[in-house]
Amino acid sequence: MTPTGANNSQGKPRKRFKARLKSSPLYQSAKGSRWYWRIKLFLKRRAGRELKLQKDIRIRTRESDQWVYAPDALPAGSILYCFGIGDSITFERALMEEQVISVHAFDPTPAALSWIQDQQTPAGFEFHPWAVAG
């Protein structure tokens, strides 16, 4: 039978070593390196202590007027709600030309109201001078 303090004494040198290692300047500089984190993640994954998640889906996207969207997620007959359009509806026009959708645009600012009155909006585009708040 072993004394009760025998098991604890074996863990103390390990704790002291860990504490000394973590306080060393070499450890601190290595911990700030991106390679440290990559190697640590690799070893954790090899040991089965960290999951490696794979991307299961890829979504086809397009860009229009600096906005990215998924055209497959907008079937014909979709309704697009735009809030705070300002003085540009190029994104909305591009979507309306590419997809058969209707657009409801909301912007209560005086600048947007005067700007939209001078524009020729396509069929299916409706402007509402209302604010949205929650």
C-alpha cells in the first residue's frame, strides 16, 4: 500500500515544470507566433482532442454594385426588401434585370425622396418613404 502523499508528489514536479515553461520568455514569444497555434491545433487534431470541420456546402455567388448575393436563393417571383437606399438603386436594377423579382425600397430621408422622384424606376420597383425601427 502506498502512502497518500506519494501520488501527489509525482504530480508536483510536472506542475512546477509546466509553470516554469509557461513563464519562460521563449515560450511567451513562441505562443505569439502563428506557427505555434498551427502546430498546437495539428497535434490536438492528431490526438483526437480537436475536431476538424470541413465545409459541406459551396454556394454560387455573384457580385453587383459591391453587394454579394446567391442567385440560386432568389427564385422567380421573389420579393426583395431594401432599407436605406440613399441615391443608388443599381443593385436593385441589376437584380431585377437578371431575376424576375419585385423590389420594395424604404428610405424616409428627404435626399432619397427628392432623388427617387427624378428616377425612372423599372416595373416591379416600389418606393416607400417609411422608416423601419425596432
